[in-house]
Amino acid sequence: MSKTRTRTDRETRATDDHHQSVRLWLRLLTCTSLIEGEVRRRLRTTFGVTLPRYDLMSQLERHPEGLKMTELSRRMMVTGGNVTGITDQLVEEGLVLRDASPADRRAYLLKLTPKGRRTFGEMARAHEPWIVELFDGLSDAEKERLHALLAALKTHVLTVSRHDTPPA
Amino acid sequence: MSKTRTRTDRETRATDDHHQSVRLWLRLLTCTSLIEGEVRRRLRTTFGVTLPRYDLMSQLERHPEGLKMTELSRRMMVTGGNVTGITDQLVEEGLVLRDASPADRRAYLLKLTPKGRRTFGEMARAHEPWIVELFDGLSDAEKERLHALLAALKTHVLTVSRHDTPPA
């Protein structure tokens, strides 16, 4: 839809600004959820695995020193899911183990077992080319530009969010 | 972190491509979840309302003709939440009503009540400036560029996903 740009007063401009940002936010949300949905679908059809389960294993893979349940829950915020339930299942299947925490005797650390690491490795190797394929509509230069714009967005959002938090 | 670009063989390049797309995907996911988290926080502190509840009302606001439960659940995929549970609560609070469907006697349509429309209107009016503020780190030109890049991404992702779906 092409728009004819005309001189507008302050209120119309404000509304335009609103619309531009809101439209952008909806577009961002749509892209994320489309890609997430496709990855979710492929994980299910290829490996019979749910996205939260994949994400949980991927968090543990990135933290071989182990993660406390609270840390894991915080890191899983994006895809949610019942962290405790998924963990119990993975422990039962011998993919994840609970290890005593050296720092806190009442807590334990969650880690991938060697079998868990192998299983996750297979899925991750399949997962990467999916992401490449899904972003293949953009040239390398466009990807760089998108990455830079999102970097600026991220920095600003972090500043705004921090600014809001009342000093503890 | 600055990178020195060197001539690389095909395998290294392939890995670079992978990393570029995967890094981009993680950046996209991070931006979305940071903004979503901030909106979630503000809805909670300002209106004592959860994001899924806000999204459910926003779906109904966009569809004054009413939505079937199945349609509503599909549209709520992004932020999830227990659609039936939230709907029951909203009906009980007089913000949503169940209306007989003219097309299907066994189904009903969910609609906002006038009170629901008023309540949602207040939240939406507060919500828009938040989004404007969160995207304020980008100039208008950058917002346009980001929007265009995401449009290209969306188109490609839709093509890839459709292509995958076996003909019904």
C-alpha cells in the first residue's frame, strides 16, 4: 500500500509515530513467532521433541558447569513451558542429571548427561541449517544491517527498562 | 568486537553463514522477549493485568463480530496462556460475553462487552506510548529500514513454511 506523504500537524504526526512503532512491533512479533512456529513444527516432526524441551537442553548445553533450577527457569522465560515437569522427564530418560551444588548444599545443579549431550548435539546439527534456510531470503548485507538495527533496538530497550526500575 | 575478514574456504564460509543466521535469530528472539517482558511488567504494575489476558482482549477488540474459541486459541499462540481459563475469568468479570453463533448452533462467539471495550481501551491507550518509547532508540528512517527488512524476512519464512507443508 503506497502512502502519499503530506505535511501534517503535531497530533497527526504523533499518531503516525505511534503507528510506525506499533506496526514495527507487530511485525517483529510476527517474524519471531513465525520462525519459532516453524522450528517448533520441525522439531516435532523430525525428532518428536517440543520446543521448551529443546530449549531446556540447549541452556544446559551452554552451561556445562550446571545450572540451578531458578537460573534455568529464568533463562527459559522466552519459550516458557513447565520447567520442573520437563526436567523430571529428562532426568527419567537419562538425558539430564541432578548434581549436588558445591556452593550451596541445599541446591542442586542440572547438567546434561553424556547421552543428553549426544541427543542434543544431533538436534542442534539439524536445527542450524533450518535457521539458515529461514533467513535465506535476506542477502548477507541485509542480514548484517538487520543485526545492527536490532543491536541498536536492544541497547535502547535495555536502557529504558533499567531506567524504569526503581533503585533497590 | 571487531573482526578481521580473511579469505576462507567453503566449509569455514558455510559455518560463518550458519553463525550469521543463528546469531541474527538469537538477536531477534532477544529483542522480542525484552520488549515483551517490559510490556508484561508495565501491564502488571500499571493495570494489574497479565499479558495473555491483555492479548485475549486485544484479539476480541479487533474482531467485534466475535471469535470462536478455536480461532481465539490459534490467534493467541504467541503469548500462550490458558485461553479457556482466562476467558472464564473475563466472562465472570463482565468484560467478555458468549454469544450464540449464527452460523453454527453448537458453537458460540466470544465478544467484548461494552465494559470490556472500555477497560481494554484504557489499557491500549497507555500501551501505545510504551511501544513508541521502546522503539525510540531508532530514527524514523531506521524504523522504516527495519520494517522493510522484517517484511522480506516474513515473506521468505512464509514461503519456506508453505513449501514444507505436504499438500493436503
